[in-house]
Amino acid sequence: ATKSLYLKNELGRHHILIGPDVWMNTEDNPDFIEDSLLYRPWKRVAAAEGIRVRIGRWNVPGTPVAILVDYKQFIPKQNDILTEYWKEFGVDSISGNWDYKENALFGYASGRVIESFCKFNLNVTDKAVAQFHEWQTGAGLLYLKRTGLPVATVFTTHATVVGRCLAGNGLPLYDSLSFYNGDEMAARFNVTSRHSLEKISACNADVFTTVSEITARECGQFLGREVDTVTPNGFEN
């Protein structure tokens, strides 16, 4: 929200946000203004493909276009979906609880939305970039990787899963960074599934970014890939 006005000025209608439809009705959601006319032809196609979305605007400065995804429709297929991520990329979902699975399904649904949207609305000369924030969206990045679509992917982590666990448990983080093994620490704190999705998403992204130089050190140590660029947090006044 703090960057939406700037991005709207820079990208105009070419900037679209995707989020989970957790409210499931417009009347109770003060942050979303539904617009039945936005991308109406594509919405019909998406529905025929089994993708349920609501389209409108995020009620923040700049009112950017927002697509809310009904990821819950994929719950009955969760085992098959997570199995494919294991076979294709080695994402270890076996110990993931519901808070992990729910996010993985949202990422998967978002990947399908981007695939459908690009195939319907873009031509071969258009350029598209999809940015995925945090491990919670990583399944979407990996989905696009599988499709082979010409959509550039950016994965941005604001703090690593393992780094959060170390700091949250009062253990020294940056002073002892080189002594920690990311996979071992993830198992110790029972966050293997989150860490696995985060690490594999970072390694498969076209561009990997984080928000500070100090977090970049975390990424290199825990995720097995150095960041390509640091994009410092910025906020509107």
C-alpha cells in the first residue's frame, strides 16, 4: 500500500496486484472496490478454465487494479498439487501444516491467474514481469516456471524464514551467521516446508531481490543464492 501511488504513476494500468479472496464478499471488505466491467471478457474465459476471481481496485492511494483469487477451490486437489511441486522442483511440503498449505495453494492459484491473463490479454511483443513477495507466494513463481511462458519472474524476500526463527528465539543472527546451516535450522524449528518453498523459489527466479544489505547476507547463507539487487524499503509520506 505504501508504494501503490508511486507505482501507479510509473506504470498506470499496467500495474496489477493479485491477492487472496479471504473476505469472499464485497460488502464486508473495506479494502476492495469491485468493478464488474474490468477485464470482463477475460474473466469469463478464466471462469471457463476453472479459475474464480473478482476484479476491482484496492482502496488505497492510487487505487491500483486488484484481482482477488479464490484459492480455496483447490483444497480438494491439494495433495496432487503439492505432489507435482515435489516431483518438478523438490519442494518438501510433507511437514507443512495448514498455514503452509493455504499459502501454497494461493501461490498456485495466482500462477494460474497470471498464465490465463497473459495468454488472453497480451500479444507476443508485450513484456510482462511478475513479482512474488515472500515464501507465501513462491508456488506461483514455480508454476510460471513450469509453463515456460515468457513472463519474467522476480522473487523478493523481506526476511528469511530461518532468520525470523533465529531472531524470534533469541539466538544471535548476524554475529554468528556463518555457523548456521539453513536446512538444518529449518528442521530444528519445524519450518522445513516454508524454508524449502522459499529457497527453491529464490533459486528459480529470474531476479532475486531483498530489502537491505544485511538481509542479503541472510539470503546468501540460508537460501543458497546471492541476491541480484537490493531494493530498499520505500514509503510514501
